[in-house]
Amino acid sequence: MDWNCITTEERLIDFLDGTLAAEEHAAFTSHTAACASCAGMVARVGGLVSKMRQAAPVEEPPHLVSKILAGTRGPRGRERWWIGWAPLIWQPRFAMGLATVAASLAILLHAVGVTPGDLKKIDYRPASLVRAGNRQVHLSYARCVKFVNDLRVVYEIESRIASSPPMGDQTESVPAVQPRPGHESTSPDSNTRDKSQSYPRPSRRGAPQGSELAVLIHASLVNNTPRSLL
Amino acid sequence: MRRHTRRVYNLCYRFTGNAAAAEDLSQDVFLRVYRTLGSYQPQYGAFATWLTSVARNLLVDHYRRTRRDRLTDSIEDAMPQLEEKHSMTRAPDRLAEGAELSAQLQRGLARLSPELREAVILRDLQGLEYNEIRTVLQVPEGTVKSRINRGRIELARILGEMGVRPT
């Protein structure tokens, strides 16, 4: 076999892979044994290939994977956000719920007296919102205070009437009750009972009837209820 | 994911010799893969081979794009500076065993022609089979083997000139 330096160079890859036929392998080794230049070349290339295959891979920067994931998954995630919500929103159950909430809001706004058409752009400014909120809080507080004071007046009147003595000295200001025929008042209790019939007490302490309340107020005015209590 | 990232980054780094460019190119590779994932057909080859093909095409584009820069700057002047800067700032492979040989190998690879360089990298540093390299490079297997063989011999000669004796 005619084996020269060029053939050795051309078949070096097969020699290193171990795929040369036995006859070729023999020719290759006999040539390199005789040719110092080819022997050196084979040794250098063989050593280089061995070192390259043993070389550790280069470490990638630690943030590279994160960057790649951000670059690839990022847009898909944002896309999925819309795609993921769309079926939920368009479900009949969700749509009905949304419609109910909208109707409730409309009723609430109507009850409060807010007409969206009347609201101007300036009403949505933070300063305006804070001012309106502040005003609403103060109004609510004033209403509560007034309600409690009214309640105090009612209870004060009621308690005064309940603790007032028998109205023997006030008969001139109270319409006299005509005793019914055949009914004699012989004992002090009967007098008291008559008066109690003339001034009906409230059936319940906290909920006097309309007519009873009028009588109570009248009695309290007669008793000169101090104005400070009002 | 990390395995593929390392594989692509190594290919880009070995081909360009520049860590920053390799990082950018690796991101571009995965972005392109992500966008063209629908066109991947398993019968065309393994996913890793397809990934390598995408990376190789981008590397060729990058090589052509930066050719003018390389022509204006002398490679002999630029490469040691690049390598020195790389070793000072990033030097990810210097921590590994054989870091010195790795750096010298990188300098030698930079002086190879791109055809020989990519063939040697794919075979000896990436460990691809001949048929996989044929798929990636879109050339016959005989050409693949020829390029690898010539690349190895040329690289050994360059390293010999640099005073590196890998044996």
C-alpha cells in the first residue's frame, strides 16, 4: 500500500476514531514509525483531542438562565394573563354576578342621591374626594349626636314621669276625671287608681305609643322640666 | 433547561471567544427557539441537535455581521486583549481544572477559519456525532470529517506555535 504523509494526514481522524481497517492501520503505524514529522503531528493532534474532550465546560453566567426565562416566559405570561381571565369573565355565572353588582350599585347610588351624570371631572380629584368624605363623616356624626340627644330627652321624660309623686297637687291642671255613677272612691288607693287611669303609663319603657308620648310630654311641661335636659 | 443553556453558551463562547457576545447570542438562540418551536419536527433530529443548528445559524450571522469590525482591528492585537479582559472580569472557566489550557485553546480556536472552528468545537468540545454535525452544518459527512481533521491539525500547529504542548 502506497502510504505517504498526505495519506497519514487525511486518515488521521479515522486512526484516532479507531475505524481504520487492519491493513490501513498497519500502513499508518509503519509510516509514522519511519516519519518523525508525521509521528509528531499524530502525537500533538492525539493529545489535543484528548485534552479537548476532557476539558470542563465553560460555566455560564449565573443570571443567564433567569434572563432567558424572562425573555421567553415573560411575554407568554403576560399573554396568558388576559387569555386566562377571558373565559372566567365570559362565564354566564360571572356575567350574572357582575350584572347584579352593577344593579345594586346603581340602586345604592340612586338612594344616596348620587347621579353619575352630575359628577364632574373635578369631583374625582383627591382633594375633592377627601373634602366630600370629611363632610359626610361630620354630617353622619352630627346626625348620631342629635339622635342620641333626642333619645335622652325621651328617656328623661319617661323616667321623670315614672318617678313623679301622685298628682294630688296638680289636679287643677289636669282634667278631672268624673267618677262613674255607682262608683265611689272611698280609699286613697282608689284615687291613685283613678289618676293612673287618667294618665296611662307606657306599656313598655322604650316604646311608648304616639298618644302616650303626647301625654308624657304634656306632663313633663307641667312639671317644669329643666331646659338643660333638652 | 440549564443543561441546554450551558451547551449553547459553550458553543457561542468557544466560537466567538467573547463572554458578553456569547451571553447575548445564547439569549437570542433561546428566543428564536421559543418563537419557532412550532416548526420543530422530531423526525428531523433530536431537540439538542435542532438547538445546536439554531445556535450555529445565529453564530454564522454574528460572524458575518462582525466581519467588518474584525477587518479593521487586527486579530493578533485584539484577541490577547479580549482574553486578558475576559480573564480579569468574568473568567468563568478559570476556576475549573485546566483553565490555562482552556484559555490557550480559546486563543488557538480564534485563529482557525470559521468552518474548521465550528467543526472542531461541535465534535471535540460539544461531543456531537458525525451525523448530528452533518445535520447541523448541512454538509455531507465526508466534508464534516475532512473539516474536523483539518481543523484539529491546524489547531495543533497553532498551539505549537504558541508554545502550548497539550501532549
